[in-house]
Amino acid sequence: MSDFLDRYLARLGLAERPRVDLAGLDALLWAQRLAIPYDALDARLRRGVSIDPDAIADKLLSGTRGGYCFELNPLFARALEALGFVVEPLLARVWFRQQPDDPVPPRTHIVLAVRLGGERWLADAGFGGGHVPAMRLAEGAEAAGNDGSVHRLRRDDAFGWMLERHFEGQVRPQYSFTDELAQPADIAMSNHWTATSPESRFIRNVLVSQVTRTGLKSITNDQFSVQDGAETRRTVIEDGVAMRALLQREFGIVLSDDEVQALGLF
């Protein structure tokens, strides 16, 4: 375990182990979000996504790839537990793209509840949007995002906890989850559907993102976006050569020419 933790902290650029308290939790969460990109490319490449702990570590700690929620949050949980934190995985329904008449979304996201001093804190290192610090699991709890947004938790009669994003006068639900502990079989089932179903947005789209100190940079298909606070700049990725160079320059993701071609955009 110490070898894993040493590799993990080196990947994040941390010279010392964080303390087992709220400040340490937030420091580790912020460091991982800055260091390891959100990378759903293996789903798009029809490879499936292994959630074996060692496979996740080998991929995400190599320095040439990131992962998506079922890799990023289990990696984060493993590091937290190695440090002495108590962690509970929870499955979530993602709402932020839902329209009013859409059916209830499946549980395609995993988040963590971390126990500290008799309280539980929501910690999510695996959502593809901007950074949100750890949030106390309580009605009305709020946390300021790195992009100027405010995230708020509220109780929902049907779906348990609902995380909302408040930004520039708009309120958008992000995801919901209950307090039910996610069992390994449930996590495996959710990951399998999310990474392989033709209905999954990760199969249908090329999705990569990276938290920055003031926002987010991201790729959605052939669009590269840089969000800096309230300002967003967008450019079109012209071809596979540009895509491969952009992935390596902006996200540290290394793909071969054949892999970029297999993304099916150009």
C-alpha cells in the first residue's frame, strides 16, 4: 500500500502526506483534480473500462492517461483509505443534461462520502466539470467552485441528495444520490453499462477535461473549450494531427495515430 501511496503522491506532485482532517481531504481532492485529467476515451474506443484497483493505478499513475469517474474516484478512495480516512462509495444519477420530459437517468456516476469527526462529507474527484471542494452532507450545505460557481446540496423527496450548481443566475441540478452504500457488484454493473452501452454518452462522444486553477479546459468531440471564470473560449479541432497534439499538450494524454483515428471524428 505504501508503494501505491508513494506513486500516487508523486503523480499529484505532493511531497508530504496530507493530514487526516478536512484540510487534508480538500488538499488531496484539489491536487488530484489538477493533476489527473478526466478521460473517457477508452469507452469511446470500445475497450471497456477495467475497475480493478491495480489496473486503475497502472493507467492513471503512468502520467500519460487519465480516467473517468469509475476510475478517478476509486483511485481517490484508495489513497484516502491508505492515509487513514473512512470512505463510503455511493452511486449517483446525473441530471445536468436532462430535459423535463426525459426519463429518470440511470446511476452512471460514483461519488464518495468521507467520515470526519462524526460528520460525512461529499468528495468527488471524478465529475467532468469544474472543481468543487468537499461538502458536508447536510441540507443547504454550500461550496464555492473554482470557476465562481456555488454548489448546494438539498434533500429531494424522490432521489435523496441533489447537488445543484448556481452560476450567473441559473440553477442546474448536477446529480443525485442516496445514502445507500454502493456494493462492488453494483459498481461493476454501473461501470459496465456506462462504458459499453450504445446509449451511453461516453460511447457516443469524445470527452476529456482538466480542472485549472480558475476553471476548466475540455474537449467535446471536435470542440476545444477553455473556461476561465465566466468567460469561455472555443476552437474547432481540425484533424487527427491537431487532436493528438492537443491531447498531449493540454492534458498530458498520449494516444497513437491509430487510436486518434479510431475515435471516429476525422
